[in-house]
Amino acid sequence: MQKYKPEKIEKKWQDYWEEQGIYKTSDDGENSVAKDGVKKEKFYLLDMFPYPSGDGLHMGHTEEYVATDIYARYLRMNQKNVLYPTGWDAFGLPTENYAIKTGVHPKIVTKKHTDNFRRQLKSLGVSYDWSREIDSSSPEYYKWTQWFFLLLYKNNLAYKKKAKVNWCESCQTVLANEQAEGGICERCKKEVAQKDLEQWFFKITDFADDLINGLDQVDWPSSTVTNQRNWIGRSEGTMVRFEIALAPQGRTSSVASSSSRNDLFTQALEVFTTRVDTLFSCSFLILAPDNLLVETITTDEHKKEVEKYVQETRKKTNLERTDLQKDKKGVFTGAYAINPANNEKIPIWISDFVLADYGTGAVFADAHDERDFEFAQKYNIPLKVSIRPQDDELWQKVKNLEECFSGDGILINSEQFDGLTSSEARTKITDWLIENNLGDKKINYKLRDWLISRQRYWGAPIPVVYDPEGTAHPIPEKYLPWLLPTDVEFKPTGVSPLAKSKEFFERTEKIFGKGWTPEIDTMDTFVCSSWYYFRFADPKNDKEFAGAEAIKQWLPIDMYVGGAEHTVLHLMYARFFTKVLHKLGLINFNEPFTKLHHQGTILAEDGRKMSKSLGNVINPDDVVKQFGTDTLRLHIMFLGSFEDKKPWSSKTILGPRRFLEKVWQLFEKISDDYKDKQKDNETLLHKTIKKVSEDIQSLDYNTAISAMMILVSDMEKRGGVSKNAYSTLLQLLAPFAPHIAEELWNQLGNTNSIFLQKWPKYDETKIKITNVTIVIQINGKVRDRIIIPIDIEEKEIIKIALACPIIQNFVGTKKIQRTIYIKNKLINIVI
């Protein structure tokens, strides 16, 4: 047999699999029925479909796609009807930025990049059903993205309003909060500012409770579930109404502070709190600088300072404003409010750490919150204490305002509520506020509606037009897809490139009438990826986004795999879309992803993140060229646990390559008349079948590979292998190294693909341990070993041990003081 040369076999089998349609999924045809006539159980396995960048596949992609491919191949060999598709999340900023830089149209760029990605994926042997390939930037696809917008619009879940948005000056577009973490644009890494714009939103907040409750139904990493819960931020508390004391027009704060309440006119301000037990120590209120009340209540002498602070705040993102590490700054408005608990007049300040769109854009401040405590100390605002801690030493510091106590304790200085615990007081004070029409129970959320407008070209056009009076109208479905125009300039100007398309405006007037204009913003690319998993079930359907029967057969997804960086963004939005469809009665499930796995990052050899700027990127193409696809597949899975970070290693890749060469060379040691079954280690073979099967199911691929390496080493030592045992080895190896397994399977004389064979089953009786080796010690020193039946009684073991000649020599006539027995491991005879 010739030497193992992967370059001679891998492309051959890739072409064969494609020509034979080995991996094509059947909805109800031949591939959906097993050889015994029983209908195969469905399994929908999906990667997060990639954005086709110009750099091509990186090692993170490779790890994810090889891992899911191993699982898909295993499932097929276990007689499952597997839907395992892929496509392209092709709209987005990077492609448009490339078009701006080069002048090449994004459509041309996208095709070039997707062609390269497809080539690379096929070279990795990934067994996708390419007949279901989708491209989110194709009109055939974004027709249905637009249909989803119309569905939400018709059901009052899409609306337009003026709002402060995260604006990236460099990219000249709006960013969602999640895309501007730390006040930095996730794309260009430049600072993000705030800007007022008319924007389209989806009402994801209507589904806040559904999104929380659904997390109990899924098998996801606990950290991801926690992140989703925290992002939604559901909190139960109390809405407290404060009366604002406003001076008549022209009065200053000094007048306001000295006037009687009868001289003032009042207005209510509601404040949400989860700590109403501290209400009696409320010493001041803090409003968000962009709260609409600020302009109304600010007195003349404080107006200039307040306006300056408001302008400074507008330059910051919400994430910058709420950074717990930054110095707390604020300005006094000159106005006062009345604490409803004790009728005390308290000053109203503004500070940028309070956000206008969270709660009511106002908080009450006291001595029992770290942030409030620091703020009050900085601006010399008097504080008082209303919660006493249990610890007496701590209490001395708290009552002297030397330290902030923010935990639960016992109420003091709280009139009729003194002596209650914080927990009791939260209930009692809330009830008292309700009885006196001063407050109410309230559930609050951090989650905000999803801003989907983007001032970019390369995205799905929003299917809305405006009449001559400026009223928005949804585009009738018969005009979908509402096509992107091609006569545009890509260079960002602060308004959408679509605003300068002559064809776009002419088309709108031709269809709807003179004076009608199109919406010029495009949709956030996350809209496209929020429903793509439905399309894979029925990708050629031109009547519906997916047929009811196809959805019923394939959805929900049984296993979803992708990066942990999508914990909030994509996963939350996809769940929202699914819940909308469920609420409208279009599907019968309300969670799209039953099971979720995140792959760990593949780091550079020095432990740093792979980056072009650091020059430490490993290109999968280069590894395939040097070592072969199967070696790359084995190596990347053998680096460590699938979900852990792990550094790439150029040195250890020779291990998987040598292992494959051993498998190849074992072919020469097969003997047709190899009838001495004892020469095959059947116990190890069946243990390996069990181990590899279980490890694949738990994605513990590194230990599965290790088990196969042990098996091959054992076969080598025995000097020969039966055809049956070798065939079983190839079947176990096939999901991991499909090309070499297929080649050797063929060399064995098999005419059908190895991937059309059933997965080997282990025999429990052949792996059951019947005997164990027991160590015999005398006074703690090893003197002999015996092989005995497992789980034998201690009395019998002592008899057997004492009958051993070596042990008799040590014990002789000496008295045995005691024996120490560790079951199935050792016995220590103390003399």
C-alpha cells in the first residue's frame, strides 16, 4: 500500500460526497427512512452562520464548524435524519466600508468573499447540505426580512420615534447599545457620541417576561442564561410619587427654599426604587440631565451651570455615563421636592449616571447606597441613616456616616416602621404609600426597545414609504422584495446613501404617486439573522418565509453552536422573533434553540488573541496544505476542551499526523484468517466504542481522540488486527477524519460510503470487569499482588493473601494485629 498522502485522497472524496449527495437532507424522501423502514428521528443541528469577511475562515470558524460536522456525521451514522445547513450573514458594515475604500460594489465583494468561504468549508470536509445555502443579502432572502418588518408593524410592534442614539462619527451610523459597549464602536473602535434622530424600533420590551421565563425551558450554559437575565433586568419594587416644589416664574432658589408651600405650585415626579425601606432617609433626588423636567424646574441662578452640564452629557454614551469606576459629578437645579414619607423638603440634583430612559429618569438618594453616599460627600449634601446593621462595630461607623451600609437591617428614624426588618418594611411601606395614594407596586426592566434603523447602504431596505404629508405607510407585500437601488454613493455623509438614489425615489413615485418618498434607512443586520434558522427548513419557498409543514418537521433547533460574544445580541433578538411568531399563532413553540454550546477561543501560540496587527494569525488553508485536512481536524479538536480557551500549537500537530499514519499502516496488518480472537483486545475495543460514543455526545472530542489513539497503539503492539476490528476503528474515526476513513473503508472492498453505515455498538458484557488486581501490603509495604474476582468479601481476600508463599514468608507465626482493606484495590496486613 502506498504511503499516506492526504493531498491525493481528500479532494477525491470531497467531490465524491458532493456528486453522490451523501449529505443532502431529505424532508420526507429516501434519506428520512432507515433501511429497516422505520422513519428516522429528525435532528436540526446549526452553527451561527458566518459573516463572509475578506480574510476568509479563521481558526475560530474552523473549530466551530469541524466540531458540529463531527456531531452531524455521528448523528447520521446513528440513523438520524439530520438537517445541517449553512449560509451567509452577508449584509453589514465591513463590506460597505470595503466598498467605500475600493469603489467595488458590496454585491460583488460579497460574492467574492462567499465563494472563498464556501471553498474553504468544502476543503475542511464539512458535511453541509449545500442545496439549502442562503445569503441574507439576496433579494430572495431579504424579501422575507422585510415581510417580518411588516408583520411587526401591523401588530403594533414596530414604530418610529425621535430618540437619543449611539452615533459613530467614523462609521456615520447609529449603533445599538450592545454595539457601543464602553462608548466604543465595535466595528471601527472609535468613540461613540449621543445624537437625536428619528429611528425605527421593535417593541421587544412587550416580551420581557416571556424572554425571562423561556430561559427555564432551554439547555444553555448558565453564564449565558445569567447574562440574558441581567440584560433584561427585571426588578420588582415601588413607584414613589414626590411632589416638586416649583417657584413662580422669575423667582430664584433662595425664594423657593424660604417660601411656604402655599406660595408654590407643584408637580408630581415618580421615582422607581427597589429599596423603599430607605425612604425615610431620602435626602435628595437626582434626575437624568436629559430628563424633560430638568428645563422646567431649574431656577434662573442655576440655569447656566445646568445647561453646560447637559451639553457635556450629550457627548457621552449611556455605558460611559453608568461606569461605576468614574468620578460622580452633578449639578444642583435650585429646585426642591417633598419626601412623601415625612414631608421634608429635599434638593433636586442632576447627574449623568442617571439615565432618562431607565425607570422614570430619576432616583431618590440616601445614605444606604454607595454611589449616593459618595455623591453626597463630594457635594456636602446632609445625610441621615434609617437602616441599622446587626453588627455593633459596623453600626458605630454607619451612624457617624463614616461608612455606607447598603445591606438589609433594622429600620430606625422611620416613624411607625421603626423596628421592622428591611424585608418587612418594603412590604409595609409600599402598602402605606398605596393607601395614601403616594405610590404603587411596580415591575421595572433594563431592557429597551430594539433600535433597528441604520444610515447605511448595505442592508435590507425598510419597507415603508411616506405620503406628501410625511405620514408613514407600510409597503404592500406584493411589492416585496423592496429592492436596494444600485445608483448610490457609499461614502458616509450622516444620512443614508439611499437618500441620493434617483432610481429609488422615482420608483416610489411611480408606484405610490407624486410627492411620495421612500424610507431611506436600512435595517440592522441583526434583523436578518433573527429568523434565518426558519429559512433553512424551506429555503426555496417563494410564497412564505417557510412552510408550516417544514417548520413542524424541523423546528425548533436541537443544537445551536456559536461564539459566546452573541450572548445578548443575536440570541435575544432571535428569541424575540420566535416569541412573536408564537404569540401570533404561526408556530407551536416559543424557544428557537433547545440546546446551546459556545466554542472556546483559539489563541495564538503565545497565548494572545490571534490578530493581523500582531502577525500571529494561523490560516487554515496553510495548515491543510502542509498537513492535510484530517490532521487539522484532529489537531484542533485535540487541543483541549471544546468550550475552553486554548492556544494553537504548531509543535504538537505532528502527533495527530503520526496517529493517522499509524491507522494507515495498520491496513497492512489486517489478516483475513486472523481467527484467534484473543489477539484482538475486545475489551479495549468495546470500551473505546463506548467512550467515543459518549464523548461525541458531550462534545468532549479531545478525550474521544485520546481513546482512539490508545486503541491503535494496542493494535500495533499485538502485531495484527482482524478486519472486523479494523472496520470498527475506521467507523469510530470517520466523523473526526472523514477522508482517510473513507479511503481505507474503500480499500477494504466496501462499495458504499462509510457514512452510510450504522454506528458501531458496544457489548456491555465485553467491557464488564470480572477480575481485579489487589495489592497486598505488609505494614504498608507492597509485597505481592493477586488477581481475584471483583467485589469478593474481605474475609476471603485475607485467606487468599495469607496463602500466598511470599506473604507466608513475611508473616510466618507472627500475630496479625489488624487488616486494612480498600475495596477492589489493596489489603494491608499489620503485624
